Amino acid sequence: MTLQYATTSYSEAARRPEPEHVALARLAWEVAVDQLALPGHAVIVRDDGSDEAAVVLCLLDQVAEAVMPGNERNGSVGGPASRPPAALGALALVAEIRQEIRRCCGDHEHEHPENLREQARIWARHAEEWQHSYPDYVLWAAEQAAEWVRQARLLLDPPPRYTLRGRACPTCGADSVQVWSDEESEYIRRPALSIDPEQLAAVCAACSQTWPIGAWMNLAAASGNPGTDVTGDTLG
């Protein structure tokens, strides 16, 4: 059997990966898939002070729910009176995971469930055997599964964007956009420009133009207004 996967420094190396590295990667692969495919547990504190245990959907199920229209969790910002029909980031992540599992396991004789959560768990069952026969894939799969966990958590609980009040986009000229508010159940006005801490960039919600923080500050100074008013308001 030949496994197709992205080339990494491990597969390019002339020597075989160290067994202890592969063993750790196998565990990391299994742990990451557990985070993706197994439900979590939380404690809910009631108004009367009592605690109640609750089961939380696994990350894959939460991301799959976010794909459905109206279930966006990323505080999407669009043009005037526009709300995206689905969470495109969640859709892309689900498609990427399905594609990799299909590429890896498509011709295997084991069961092939429709549910992505079960597919991921079956995919990870190969880890123990493949740490000896396909160590390069195990190293790659561990990194890839951990990246999927990171992306899923960012989609479901993204870091806040800090708005830049009173500034217009130098590209499109917009100074505000309409944003759907789940709390208000209606569109509200927000400044078009914000600081995205994940990208370390200024972002225009109207035209999607981005500028590195340093470039934005230089642009503000050149325009004669070096003071950038970063408010405590957040988007999403």
C-alpha cells in the first residue's frame, strides 16, 4: 500500500525517523483525533448556585453545525445587509478533513461510515500499526490532526477584533458596515476597520483589504493622523 500525503521534512530525510519520535507522534495523532471526535464535558452553574454536568458536542459536530445557515459562530461581517449563507471557513475545514480521510482510507476493507466523526476515529486506528510500517505518515498525520483541532477551535471561538472607530478604509472609503448581531437578532452598524489579533493586521470588513500593523501605522502618519483610535468594542 502506498500512502499519499503532503511531503514533510521527515519524509525528505535520508534516514528513517527515530522510533521514539514516531511513538510520540502516534500518541499526538490519537489525542488530536479524540479532541476532534469525542464529546466533551462541562459543568453548568445554575442561578440557584447548583452545578449540573453537561455533555458538549465534539469539535467535528460543532464545526459541522456551523456549516448550516444561521449557525455561524465567527461573527461574520459582510457588506451592507449581507449575511453569508454558511460559514465558509467551517465548510472548508470539513471538506479538507473528509478529503484526507477518503484519500487515506478509501480503498481499505474496514467500514466506511458516513459520519465524519466516526470516519476520523477509524482513521486514527491505523496509528498503532503504522508507527512501524509508515512512520512518515504518522509524523505527518499528528501535525495535521493537531492543526485541524487548532482551526476548529478558532472557528468556534475566534479571538475578538478590536474596532478602529472614526477611520475610513483608504481603499474603498467605507467607514462602517452592517453586521448581523445574534444578540439583537438584527443588523447593527460597526466601524469598517478593525484589528485582527490572529493576523496581526488591520482589516476592512467592507472590501476585505488587509494591512500589516506597521504598514497601517505608517499610512496613518502619512495621512496626517498618526493617532489611531482603537476602541474596546469587539466584533463577533
